[in-house]
Amino acid sequence: MLEFADGLLGYARYRRFELFTGSDMKELLEKNLKDMPADWYYHNTTISYDRNDHGHRCKNIKDVDLDNYILTIGCSHTEGIGLRLEDTYSYILSKKLNADYYNLAIGGSGIDLMMYNLLTWFGLIQKQPKLVVVQWPEKNRFLTKLRKDDQQIVPVGPWRSERELTDFMIVGDDNNFFHTRQLLSYQLLKNFIKVPLVNVKMYSSDPIEGVHMKYLDLSRDMIHYGKDTHENLAQEIVNYLR
């Protein structure tokens, strides 16, 4: 579940500290600990998901050096599901660029949430980042209230089984609704953001100019990309900026 804090959308308050989240489940880890070889990185690696006052996996805004920071945003790959905070590309890139950072990413989110939080950030925070990194999520995800009288907003994607939701996703794909929304959002960011902007795409076929997040390894949940992939992406972004 998501909630607003000072206009930004983030994880609800009850999810501000978690040892497991999303697809990174305790039961899955226990299984993997039995199945994976003894040198598996996560045999002796502790992961926690500490989220700030706005429900984001980074330090509070008041603690960020707003005179020298980068801003990252995306879905679970940028939040770093299955990874230590120190193994995420946002953290690594900030060290390579000698800058602080803020990570707006929310797992399972789509373009609508990404665009909302990113544009809201520029409206709320007077000092602009030195760099914005946008990791583009699956284009057929969206935010919704599951019931009209429900105040809770949730991310929805192909993992949902409700017929009305899956029908909407199928029709949206057939009519190029999601594809068009992606192109419009991409163009809006190019026109709107006046600081250096790096787009990260998950698939080389995506019609987006930027850096491809190349698969090298997997994180603890064996679904999301791992620490070597994040390290490589951080270096690819540095190379792209050069």
C-alpha cells in the first residue's frame, strides 16, 4: 500500500522497516539457502529495507546534501529488491560521482507513479539535482484504487489476477495505450528536466535513448538483478555521462 507524505507517494507507514518485501520473501530465502552453493553471497549477507519519512529507501530529505546530490527513480530494480542498500546502483553511482543521492523508486510501480513523484519533487524541492537517472518500468503497470470507496492507492501489473484488471491491460496493449503513454512521458521529461538526464531501459528494444541495464546476475530473491549488474550499470552511467 502507498500513502502521501508532503505530496510525494511512498510506502505506507507500517512498511517503513522490513526485513523482507515484495518478491524477496523469507520462505524463498530459506529455500534458496538450502539449494544454493556454500559460496552464495546471500548465505552471510543481511538485508533490511529501511524507508524514510516519505516511504523511500534512502535518508530523509532534510539529511540530503541538496547542494550536491543526484536523484534516481524507477521500480523495484532501482529500489533494490533483494539487495543491500550499499549494492544498489543509486548508492554506488553516488559514490562514483562524489555526490549525495535521493532514491524515489517504489517496487512494482509504473510510469504514472514515476512521473507523479518526479514532477512533484521538482515542484517541492527548490534545489535541483546535479543528475536525474530514470529507470523505465514495465509500461503496462498503473496505479488504481481497487474499490471506488477505498482510499488506498496500489500499484497494479501483470501479477494481478482480477479479470477486470487483466482485461484492461490486454486492451491497453492491443490499442497501444501503454506504449503511447511511455512515449509521451519520455518526451515530457526531455522537455521538462533541465539538468543532465540519463534514461535506463530494461530491454534493449525499448524506444528510449539511454543506458541498457544489462543482466549479469540475480539478487537474493533470484528474480531481480544482482549486485554485479548494479555495479556495472553505475559504471555504464558514468561512461555515458563522459
